Amino acid sequence: MESWQHGIKMIQSLTVNWLAIVVAALANIVIGALWYSPFLFGKVWMRASGKQDMGKGAGKLYLLNAVASLLIAYVLVHAIRYAAGDAATVAEGMMVAGINWLGFLVAGVLPVYLFEGRNKSLYFFYIAYQLVSFLVMGAILASWK
Amino acid sequence: MAINVIINYWAVIVAAVVMYALGALWYSVLFGKAWARAGKMTKEMMEAAQKKGMAWRYVLMLVGSFLTAYILAHFIQYTGSMQFTDGMVGGFWIWLGFYVPVLSGQVLWEGKPFAYYLINVTYYLVGLLLMGGILAAWH
């Protein structure tokens, strides 16, 4: 129990800039909204997924999506600070974000899609969106102390 | 990178194999049927996938497990975790920050049932707790 509490304390001992986390989460949301809009890949995505519109309850979806983005930004800033310290540069922030993307998103989401036996393009749209988003978030979180 | 860490490659290999083996169990004897039902996968879809060949998928999954274990090992070392339980805390945060939000997209946007998400996300929770613990304790 003692080491568990030590672990919690250890992970919380960083001082994080909440405003930077909120802005990074917003960047994640905005890039996603653009990515899946008709201007970029929205139409292709709808064809690939067979979905036409979001239907009812879209407001709740966006709210949950915002919570998801905040979670990502919150943990990502910790990964950056632990790996590169307080003096992390923009390049280092982007690198840590990119590595986390590779280790946890590419490798993590992959099997879920692999074994579903359906359109793989959904996976590539998603993973490419998150790469762009992670690089932007990494730059924000590293430079904005 | 500003901070250098020493990675125990044996621990990485063991952690990756544990994750992989857990996945093999999780999606067969443990929750295989529930997963197929929740994901609305028909027998025909599964058989079609079998025919196309599954071997490369398992190879890709194994590669993915190594990648995850290798990168998680760095995170665990950066946080200075030395004990199994500390590593579990690190694994938990990575799970909460990346797997929980990322996999939720399938329910939010792709219309997958919540039960399907639950089976996937709990697999990663158990996997990351185990990997984090191994990578911290065996450094």
C-alpha cells in the first residue's frame, strides 16, 4: 500500500500548466473536426464507415470527445516532462509525442482494427489524424511552461 | 533527449510476450464469444478473415506488443519507478491517457456497442498494469 501511495505521489509531483493542457486539448478537437469535415476526409470517411450522419445525441458525443482530448493532453504533458524535463524544447516535445503515438496509438489501436475484418482505411484516417494532433499537442505542451 | 535511461531488454521481451499471451487468452477462451457478439461479427466474416490468412495479423500484433513494451519501459524509467506497484501506476496512467480516450472513438463515432469497448479497454488495462509492473520491478 505504501509503495502504491508513493507511486501516486510520484506521478502527481509535476506542476502542470492547466491552460496549456486545455489549449492542447482544444487543438486535438479542432484538428479532429477539420480532419473529419467535408473539406478534408469527412466524405471519404463516411463512405468507408457507411455512416451518413451523427444523428441524435451529437452534443453528448462532442462533450465526451472533449473529455477524451483533455485526458490525452494531461498524460502527454507528463510523458514530455518526465522524458525531457522542464527545459523541453518544441522539437523534444514533438518527439516524445510522436514516440507515444507510435507505442500506444499505432500499436494499441492496431489489433482492434486488424481483427474486425473490415475497412482498414478507417484505421489509417484515425491514426494519421492523431499523429498530426499529437505533434501539435507536443509542441504546445513542451513550449508553454 | 535530455535524460538517459538504461533499458532492460529481457524485461521488455517478457513484458511484450505477457501482453501478447494475455491478448491471445482474452480474445479466445475468456471473452472471444462476447467480443464477436458485441462487435457484431458474423461467422461468415470470421471465416472470410481466416481464409485471407491470419498469420500476418498475429505477427503484426507481436511487433506491436514489443513496440508498446519498449516505449513503456522508457516511460517507467523516466518516472523513476523501481517497484512492481509503482510500475502499475505508470501503466495505469498511460492506459487512462491514451487507450481509454482513443478507443472510445469507436463507440462515439463508429457506433460500436459499449460492451465491445469494455472488452477491448479492460484487456489493455490488465495488460498495461502487468507490463508496467514487470518493467519497473525488473530494471
